[in-house]
Amino acid sequence: MQKSKAKYKKSPWLRLYAVRIASDLFVITGGAIKLTKLMEEREHTQQELCKLDLVKNYLFDQGLLDKDDFEYLKT
């Protein structure tokens, strides 16, 4: 499980934050408008960091560790 961020090339200010489960599977935890270089500099991006950790811990506790663990959720 890796914390990840994605950039939308047409809008460099917009960020989506997610936990990467596999190369093609992400659990999106939120988003923010990037106003500073480091996430720790603003309260709204600090909250996104906290959500990333909460979701990562929840997925781990629930045993959702790889792509196969998410197969039953498709139904």
C-alpha cells in the first residue's frame, strides 16, 4: 500500500490523493487545491495527509491488501 498523488495536466493546482493497492487500483481518499510546495504548510492539505493514513490503516485492518481482496466488492 503506497500513498500516491495524481496531477491533472490541464490544471496543475488540482491534486487527488489515494492509496495505491496495485498498479491499476487506487482508493481515492480526497483532493485539494495545491497552494504551497509542501503539504504540511496548509491545514487543508494536512487533513488530506491524515485521511491517507486513516484509510491505509483501515484497509490494512480489514485485510484489503491487494487487488484480489477487492474482487468481491465488484458485485
